[in-house]
Amino acid sequence: MLRMVDIIEKKRDGEILSKEEIEFFVTGYTDGSIPDYQASAFLMAIYFQKMTAEEQGYLTMAMAESGDQIDLSAIEGVKVDKHSTGGVGDTTTLILAPLVAACGVPVAKMSGRGLGHTGGTLDKLEAIEGFHVEISTEQFIQQVNDLKIAVIGQSGNLTPADKKLYALRDVTATVDSIPLIASSIMSKKLAAGADAIVLDVKTGAGAFMKTLEDSQQLADAMMAIGNEVGRTTSAVISDMSQPLGCAIGNALEVKEAIDTLQGKGPEDLTELCLVLGSKMLLAANKADTEESARAQLQEVIDDGEALRLFGAFIQAQGGNEEIITNPNLLPQAKYQIDVVAKQSGYISGMDADEVGVAAMLLGAGRATKEDVIDLAVGIMLKKKIGDYVEKGEPLAVLYANKEQVDDSINLMQNHIYISAEKVASPTLIHSL
């Protein structure tokens, strides 16, 4: 008979756990028969002793199977999901979903709300008047078959084991354990029913993983889990030492997504979407090489098909598709306030997290789950690392619904660094 104390001891001593032992823990902790104090000891043992790819696969599948699992088999074609480990100004889903769908790859996306700098994908989409994310599973599947694209909120009882374990990790100093992070992320992806997964693992000051080495370890762990359980999984490591693109804030990011789908978006955001989109087309067997995948993506930008599909997707989910030709229909902030440079020189660095906090203070994000987001507000960067700026020239524009924004201005001025020497802009893609 299995006993939790024996499993804790085994992992404490660095031994490899069996599928049955890991499933026993996940089932028992989810149903409450294993108490927090034993689960805490077990998490700490994993923190110090790590896990093999096989153990991580067992843990991930046990968490994915702890609640509802979405069956996407009624959707034709290879369903490819993209996951980003998060950052500041990460608008990629809004661009990638229509871009990849326009190439014939079904995008059945379940997204969450944001907690932090700006809203999540759902919050951003709700900046579009009338758009609703609550549609039935039947409607969701039908829409993906018809249009190749739908985005809904995470509903039902997905990965309850992960929810409980995540809350426990938060208060037991075991959040930054790569096996636990990787299995947490991948359990949600597997429960959501994708056939293949493309991971965008961020690295740098504005990322969860601050160093390239840690980001690579997390990417390797997640790829190992996905491939261990039979889902084609690939990863890209991308820069988050400064915000991605120029827009930080919900309506502003929707407008930036529209610009990018028209081929007029920021260079870094466009490039990352082409890289990730190419991986998604390859995973769906829609292209044989990254070059041909990229050419397909560029074609649907150039001929307007990706933008047209974005409009059709918005309309299908109740939104006003006229925003794609008239972005001024998006929520507008009352004030636009310049953040000016205090000296001339080159932008040598910026603390992406602090820029994100400046946006949150304007109302673009949530400090707590209960906070209400102001969808109109946010920040548009006018300069990025490597750019030259004159004293008194705008570094950024704050879009605000209040006149008193000194906290956000001070954060921006104190965390965007200017030097006399020219600095190269950071490498966007670190690993493919």
C-alpha cells in the first residue's frame, strides 16, 4: 500500500518515482486526503532533487487528468497551441491567431485573464465593443471548423490539481522550481486538447526567467514533457529585457495588432510573430521548411487575408469588426501625457517590469484579481534600446484617464536608462 510519507522520503533521497506514486500524490492532494504539510514537504523535495523527464511527464499528465479535458477531435486538422511565459507588451496571440489561421491551421485558443501589468488576451479582446469570450464548446468547435479561429475563456474544472499546487508553491518558496513550473504550464496545455504546442519562453529583466540559462532549462523541460506524452512540442527563447513592440495596455495593444497584421507593426513584434507562426505551420504540417512557412505568413499579411480573418473572427464573437479599418472605435483615453528624456544620449536599457508597473498604475492591469481594468489606458513607447533621444524629447506617451500620473512618469524616467555611448539593441531570438 502506498503511503505519502514513503513517497516524500524517496524523493528526498533523490530516487526516481513511479507513475503510480506520482498519481497517488496528485489524486490525494486534489481530493484533500493528503494534507498541505505533506504536499509542502514533497514540493520542497522536488525543489532540491529535481525530476527526470519521465517523472515530469507523469506529474503533468496526472495534473491534466485531475479535472476536465477538452476534446478537440471534432475540429479538422492539426490543432496547434502557442504558449508564452509572459512579459510586458506581449501582443503575440492577437496577431498569431488570425495570421496562422489564414494559412489554414486551426487555432482553438483558450486564454486567461491578466494579473499584473496589463490584461490577458481575454481582457485585450474585450476592449473591442461587443466581443464576448463566453461561447459554448459546440459553438467554439463549429467556429474553428468554419473560420479556423476562436478564442474562449478557460471554463469548467481544468487542472484543479495545478490550481491547488500553484497556491501552495506560492507560500512555500517552491515557485521557481523548473520541474514544477514546466509541469504546471504543460498540464494546462494538455488539458486544453492541442495536438502540438509551440512555446515562447521569455528571458531578461521583464521575464519570469531572468537568465538565458534558466530560460533554456525551462524550454528543455517543457519540450521534454510534451514529447514524452506524445504532443509535438517546440520552443523559441525570445528577449524580454525591454517590452515587446511599443504598446502596453489593452486597447493600445489591439491597435498595434491591427497595424502588425497590415504589415506596419513594430519590427521586433512582427519578427517574433513570423518566427512563432513558422513553428506553428511546421507543427501542423502546413510547410516543410521555416522559409516556406514564413513566406506563407508574409503572403497573408501582404494580401490582407490575415486582417480580413481577424475582422471575421471579431464579428463571429459579437464584436464590432469595423475596428480593423477604424481603430478609433476602440476605447480612447482622455489624456495623452509625454514622458520626456532628462538628457540627450542613447537608450542603453530599460527595466521592462517597472515600465509594466507604470502601465498598471494608470489602470491597464490588475494588482489583485478583484481590480477592474481601464481598457483605454496604457503606454506607447517612442524609443527603445539603441535609439538616440534628445533632452526634452518624448521617451513614451502615457494614455491616461486621470491628470495626476506623476508615479508613472517617475517610474518611466527612473527605469529607462540613457548613456552617451551607443548601445546595440538586444538580440530578439536567442534560441530556435
